[in-house]
Amino acid sequence: MRTRILALIALLALAAGLGLWRYLQTAASGDLPAQRPAAPAPPSPGPPPAVGVRVARVAKERVDDEINAVGTLAANESVVIRPELAARIEAIRFTEGAKVRAGDELFVLNADEIRATLAQAEAQQLLDRQNFERIKEMRRKNLTSVQQYDEVLAKLKVSDATVERERVRLAKMVIRAPFDGIIGLRVVSVGDYVSVGQDLVNLEAVDPVKLDFKIPEKFSGSISNGLAVTASVEAYPGRTFAGKIFAIDPRLDEATRTVRIRARLPNERMLLRPGMFTRIRLGLAGTREALFVPEQAIVQKSSSAYVFRLAGDKVNMVEVTTGRHRQGAVEITSGLAPGDRVVTDGQTKLRDGATVSVLEPQS
């Protein structure tokens, strides 16, 4: 057994010696395998690619100074007819949608009970007056006391007041138009029992009509009573209606920083109706030069407006102050100069100082 182990060790030593001898022979002849080259280093990051954008120049134009706004038409006078006393409707004296004059009868309410009460009051009044005349004559002859005279006089005055009250109540049983206008659509019929303050019908005075609208605070110094107003409504495309401002609210709306304005428009042909939506133009005196950029160049952030202004191959984010809008353009009152170029397409990929590549305008 020991002899075998020694023989195995001798064979392994012989194999190792032969392997070492072959390696040394190969190295001496220069036939060793070449070493693998080292992996190349990763390229260093270069500048970010330029963003393709389209630009437009800031245009300087002469414009007629004006203010554009939207508003709502309202009746010159408007009221909902309501009864002051509860009663049953006995007659209706108007045609819905027709013109009425101030003082015209609209509704007649049943007044039988009030007439009876008035007759009773008048009878008591007559009796009290006769008693007063007798006491008055007796007092003249000093046949009655001052106290009795005063009591009879007071009773007569109460009777006079009661009669007057019942006459007023009787007059209220006929409901009349308070002003000239167009009567609306009634919501009651003959025979209906109506309560105090119940809506019966609306009455509108619509010649002229009022026009209510608001303008920004910055224009408040340019507005005055008598300023001409031009309005248009969707019901009559291409047609305008002229009027004038007659009232300006002295208080600004604190939430919107706007001034409420009221104008009056003639409406002889009854084309305009209360509640219509209107587009308004106020022409201000004088012509001026203004800078305009396309609407799509404006970037809104919170309550501020910005544009990306081109400077070489980079852009700067500039805060601007805007003015009036017209035909796809916005007036710039501060922040830009004539000839500046601003980005109109591609702003979503930009930041302040970004590198850009100007694309050709779209054909």
C-alpha cells in the first residue's frame, strides 16, 4: 500500500514538472496568448440637446384706444306685481305680453267684505258727526262741559280715520300698473285666491334698457359719464347698438378688482330684451402705439404672465404685463421691447436659460 502511494506522488510530480517545462519553452519562444485590452472608458456627458421652437417678433402697432367687455341687459324699470291684501281674483284686465300704461287696471280682487265694512264705518261716521254738531252748538251756548265736547270730537276723528282706512283698502283691491311697460306672463287665473305678497305677473319697462358690465381697475381713470358705448348681441349678428354711460359704481369689487358700470341703450323697436348677453366696446379718446405678441406666446403662472425671449441660441424667461386682447394677439405694456423675438411654440419643454433651435415657420 505504501509503495502505491509513493508511486502516485512520483507521477504527479513528473506531470507538474513536464507542464512547467512546456510553459517555459513557450514563453521563451514568445508564443504566450496576448492579454485582452482594457474596456474603453464611458464617454463624458455633453451639453443637453437644443429644443426646437418657433418664434415671432414683438410687433409695434398704432391702435385706437378702447376697452372690450361683456355685460348683461336689464330693464330700465322692473317689478313683480303682488297684492297687498288677500282676496279672490275677480277679473284680469290685461293681455299677456302687451304694452300697458301707468295707472291701467291689471287685476281686480273681490272687495265685497271691504265694501260692507266701509258702509258700516260711514254710517258710524255720520252718527258721530251729527252728535258732534249738537255738542258743538251746546258748547257754544255753554250748556256742556269741555270734557264732553272733547270726547265727542275724538270719537268723530276715529270714525273719520276708520272710513279712510277702509277706502284705502278698497282702492287696493284694484291693482294698477305703476309705470309704462310690457306686461309679462301671469301665473294666476280668475277665481284664484291670492295671499299677501304672492307673485302675480312681472312688468318691465324696456325702452330704454340698461346695460350692466364691469371693467378692470386699471381702466377706471379713463371712464366717465357720457362716454359712448357700442354693444352687440348674439340675436342680431353683425348689428350694433349705441348708448352712453350714465352711472359708475363708486366702490370697486374687492374680489375681482373691477368697477361696475351702467349704460343706457335706446330700444324703440323693442329688439333688446332684459337678460341678453352683450359684447361691449368703449371707445376712448386718442390713438397710441402699442406692442403686441401672439396669444400663444404668453405663459401663465399663478397671477403672473411670462414669455420666453430669444437671446442668441438661448431663451430667457421674462415677466410681462399684459393689456388688451384683439384678434389672437395680446398687448404688452411692460417687459419687452420692439423687435424682441419670443417663443410661440415649444414652451412646455423650456426652462430659463435653455438652449433652443429655431424652426422654420409653418407654411
